[in-house]
Amino acid sequence: MSGDHIRNTRAMWTSPRCGAETRNGTTCRAPAVHGKVRCRMHGGARRTGAPKGNQNARTHGAFTRDAVAERTQDQAVLDDALKLLAEL
């Protein structure tokens, strides 16, 4: 008798879809997580993505404005020293 039961799936089929591009080039047809635009598999799950205030890019500081300016100044001093040596 389980075949006689009609399921109410209207809300599921009318919910917004994820729309992320899948590996085969089509769009994902899974329902988006409530309040998000992606499904749970494409970034809509809780606590996904990089942490707030990501500090991973600041591990060594070699490309900060001060470090680049210092290297430029050092290179100018070296260039002047090489010019002076060439004149001698």
C-alpha cells in the first residue's frame, strides 16, 4: 500500500537551486542551503571557506611595503658602489 501515498515535494522542487558549475560543465541542480546561494557541497555549508581575517599571507613579510622599499634602497647603494669600483 506504500505506492498509494502521494508525497508533497512541491516545496523542495520550488526552492532555489545551487547553480554552481559541475565538472561536466552543467549546473548543479541541488537545492541551495537556506539563506545561501550554494548547496552544501558547493560552499553553502556552515564554516566553509577561509577564516575571517586570514593571516596566512603574512607569514614572512618579504613583500610588505617597507621590505620592498628597503631592498630597493639596498640595490641603489650596491649600484653606486659598483659604479665607483668601475671608475677606479
